[in-house]
Amino acid sequence: MGLDVHLEISRARPGRSLEEALRAAVVEGRLAPGTRLPATRALASDLGLSRTTVAAVFAQLTAEGWFTARVGAGTWVAERQAAARPGTVASVRRPGVRVDLRAGIPDTTGFPRREWLAAVRRAAGSPAADLGYPDPAGTPRLRAALAAYVARTRGVVVPPGGLVVGHGFGDLLLLACRALHDRGARRVAVEEFGLASHRALVASAGLEVVALRVDQDGAVVDVLDDEVDAVLLTPAHQFPTGVPLAPDRRRAVVAWAQRTGGTILEDDYDGEFRYDRRAVGALQSLDPGHVVYLGTASKALAPAVGLAWAAPPDDLLGDLLAQRELSGGQPSGLQQLALAAFLEDHAYDRNVRRLRAVYRARRALLEEVVAAELPGCEVGGLPAGLHGVLRLPAEAGVDAEEAITRAAAARGVLVETLSAFRAPGPADPASAIVVGYGGATPGQYERALVVLVESVRAVLTG
């Protein structure tokens, strides 16, 4: 409890320099694994810093895996394996260790705990009137903050009262599908590549699922007809192939909805993350009267926040709220107020910019490694989002996908095949691996790419 540690702290940046000094002390062995650290209050007093600063540093290093902590017991230096030599992958081959390179998993190691705690404190200090049963559509304060955010960043056209807040994307998708079914809808088209869980949600609402082919210009929407009542699309960044919906197809699907009275369900799951240029605006802005815009905080903040939002057409809003009532539950009012405060302080924008820089660098590294180490392979799709598609040589065939994922898993790295996202139907002979770059820690990511290269080479060279 009285442990003395020599740490050089900059008074200009005390929090950052303390974090760097503690990390260096662990790496250099001055703080050995299993060492119990001083209490934050004691260390803050010794260093002449605020306890809040020290606590935030401890939380960050614990999240990164340098420290371990037990509530009410203390904080220790975590047990660590010997560092791997450059070019080796020993640290990701340890028994039981899995580095997750699956698609759609965000980086939560840098979750802005201090800013979120400040937002939670503001939420807890809300007027008593805000702490009662929340409006079924969501707290007015959060809906106002979200309306301003999506209008500014994604071009979404919606008044604050036109938004509905949900537990997550799946929650709102199911409510929308049930509302459409009650209005007479029977068939919903989906992109042939996507999450099986989303197709299952659509089907659970009593709707028939019809798959649309996806090519280099996104979903082939010109086959939509009067027999299809709605279509679920990821137009900004098709999941998981990574291609955008071409401008002529954006216009075509809107024209289809206007001609037939159909509904477009727009899944804008990672629209904030485009790295080569400014992101294309939401499809919803072309026709708010026929598009249900769906967004989520999971990628831009963290899945644990557990909040998403929908901007439905005016004539669907009442039906969506009726389904909200029938579901028997809605998101926590305090959580909604915390996110509202987080948005109002522009902490949400700052976190998006931070993550955009992280993911841009990881995407670039993936492209560099593939170009240098895997001739005949390429990274497809937009430089955007939290994943890339590693396209294998044409002669590899679909069997190579499964073989590569098994080889990588045996070495401790989890990736997914492109085929795993395909709706039931005829198989495309092209093969690819979907590589997520959000879920791994920075050190794990670089080493996991080495494993992935080894696995691809082992399969392709026989």
C-alpha cells in the first residue's frame, strides 16, 4: 500500500505523461506483474495531482490490459507473457487467447470514460420531471440532440419529434417490420450479403425475405417490383462487401418506393466512418416520406450504450410507436439523458474523430500488408467502416475461405468468410475473407495480421 514508484510527470500534460510513465514502468520491468499499485488517492497525493486524473489513468491502463482491478480490493499490474519478437506471433498463439478480427466489432479500449461519467452526472442532475416514465418515442432532450446530430453529419431530414429511440438497431428493425406487416406488407427484399440475424428479425415479423444480388455498385435494385413491399439496404457502405450504392441505384430505389408506395429501411450502421473523402449523405434525404432511417451509437461510441434511433416517414411514426407500446419496454431514461448530454457537449463528435483516425490507420495497414505479402490478393470495398474484404485469387475457390478461417483460428485469430454472410441461394465462386479492424487492441492487431498472412499463404500454396 505504501509502494514508492519513480515517475517523471509533465505538469503541462499530467494525465497523459502519467499514463505513459506507468506503461513504460511495466514494459521496462520496474513494475513487475502482480505488483499491487498504490490507491489512487495516495498516488495523487504523492504526485501532486488530482485523484480524478489518476483514477482516469488507472481506468485507461486497466482497459488496455496493463492493470487488473477488483472493486473495493485494489489495482495490480497484470500478468503478461514475454513480448513477441518482431515478425513473430507468439502472443496470439497462447492457448485460449483469441484475437477477434470479425466484422462489426468496434474498438472499446479508448471509450471516453471521463466524458461519459460527466454526461451521466449531468443526467442524474436532471429536473425531477425528466426522471419519470419516458415518452415511448424517447426523451425529448435526446431526440432533439439526435435530430441536430444526424441532420448535421448525415443530412437526415427530421424534426426532433419525428425520431424514435430504441435499445439497438435490431430492436427498431423489428418494430418497423411489425408495423409494416400490420399495414399489409408481406415481402421484404434484403441484400444477398448481410447479417443472418437481421434476416431472421424480418422473417419473425411474418414477412417473406427476398434476396437482392449485390455487385460492385451495391444492391441490384432494378429488379424490385410491385410484389415487394419494403427493402432493407446499407447504402453508404454495404455490409460486408464494403461497396456503396451507386448514385443511379440510389435514385432508382427511391423512384421504386414513390411509384409503388414501398418503404426503404436504411441501415446507416457506420456512415460516419469514411476515410478517402467526405461520407455520402443518408439516402433518407432524397425522400423522407418513403425511407426509415436507422442509426446506432454502437460503432461510434460502444455497444454497451445500448441506444439506436429511427427517423420514420410521418405516416409510419404512429404505427412504430404503437409497436413500441406492445413490446412492453423501452430504453432507460437516464441512459438516454446521458447520451443527450454527451451529444450536447460534442463529446460524441470528438470520439468519432478519434475513432476515425484509429480505423483509417488500421485500414491502411491492412492494405499495405496485403499488397506487400499476398500477391494475387487485394482489399476490396471502400476505405471506410470497421472492416475490409480480403479478396482471394479467382482460382482459390470457396473452399479456400473455410480453410483460411480454420488455419487462422488454430493460430488464435478469428476471421469470417464472405460466404458466411450470404443469404441462402446459389453460391458465387468468388471467395474472400472479411477482416475486422476494430475489435483487437493496437498491439494485437499488428500481430494478428501476421497470423492472417501466414494462414492465407499456407492454404493458397498448399
